[in-house]
Amino acid sequence: MPALGISLIFQVALIVHVLRTNRPYYWVMIIFIPGIGPLVYFIVELLPELMDSRQARSAVRGIKKTLDPGADLRQLTKKHRLSGSVDSSRRLAGELLQSGQVEEAIEHYQQALTGLYEDDPDLLLGLATAQFGNENFEEASQTLDRLKDKHPDFQSSDGHLLYARSAEACGDNDKAREEYAAVAAYYAGAEARLRYATFLENTGDVDAAKAEYDEILAAADVAPRHFRKAQKEWISEAKAGFRRLSSQ
């Protein structure tokens, strides 16, 4: 009974905190969940104030997205309506892109590419990513060519990989092979090499594709556990590809 009384007092205190700090009302319902509710609220809303660290903030953002996936998008939409600034357009476009709303993301990236930011490299890369996600492959390729032309020293491994994928999607296999080979040589994860191997297999260069699949698996064998976990999807596809070509 004393433990139950303490639990109820703690729940009431947290609910009062929700109301006084104008936090979303759904927290009240979550706090009423015995045991787990108050704990989740403490971790998500109170812990960051007590532990102002990058890791804590990252963990909290992940929990928040799980509990309320649209919260960030609603907040960024509201900020954009209030300010209409280039930065608010950029942030909103990025969140829309992550949420899979690529057409809306394209609109906001295009709105942001004005004035002093007309040729901003990060905005151009974001626009190209959204265009590719919307299967506007020619437009994505043109946007990336514009980025290369305006900022020849701009470095982005993700942008380089997108450039190779755009070339492949547009049917320019010579350019795609050249760009895939270049980005696979320095890309931090296994995705670029896997996509290169898949491209080689699809274009009939079986021996080269098999060698790339084998390279991915060999690197994974000696990589740390956390790397294998993070690259699980690409390693799994490489195993399937190597088995597929080995059986031919």
C-alpha cells in the first residue's frame, strides 16, 4: 500500500508538470499507464533537462518519434508558417523527406533555393534526393550536375552515391559504372559497394559483381560487431548475391 501511494503521488506530480509546462496532453494518458508510463515521461521529457548531452538528446528524439511520429513535422510546419525563412523551409523539407512526403519536400526545397541561397549545395543535394525519391530521375541528375557545376569542391559521399544511382536510373550505364566504382572505393558503409555489385550483375558483368559481393563479405568478417549490425541489410544482400552468382 505505501508503494502504491508513492506511485500515485509521483504520477500526480508528473501530470502537474505536464500541465504547467504546456507539454502535449497525450502525456497525461501515458503517465496513467502503471509503471512504464511515468518512466517513459521521465526519460523523454525530464532526463534531457538533467543530462544535457548529445547521446541523451539523440535517444530522446528516437523515443519521441516512436510515441508521436508526426510531432517534429507539426512543429516545423508551424515554425515555417510563422517565419517563412530559408532555414525553416530547409528544415521542414528535410523532415518531409524523412517522412516520405517527397512531393511536398520538393516544393519546400525549391522555395528555399532563392536569393543568396539560390545555389546552396546542401539545399541542392536535398532537392536532388527528394526528386530521386519521387522517381524524377532526370531532374535529380540535372540538379546534381548543377551542384557539381556551382560547387566543384563540394564533398558528400551520399551525394556521390546518389549521382551514380541517378545515372543508372537514367540509363547512362557508362557514367553509372564510373561513379559507382569511384564512390564504392571510399564510402564509409557497405551500401555503395553493394549497389555497385548489383549494378554490375544487372548489366551482365557477373565476374566483377561476384568479386564486389565477396569484398563486402570479406570486409564484414573482420569488421567490429557494431559495424556488422549497422550494415546488416547490405551484408545480407551481398550474401544472397554471392550465393546467386556462385550457383550459376
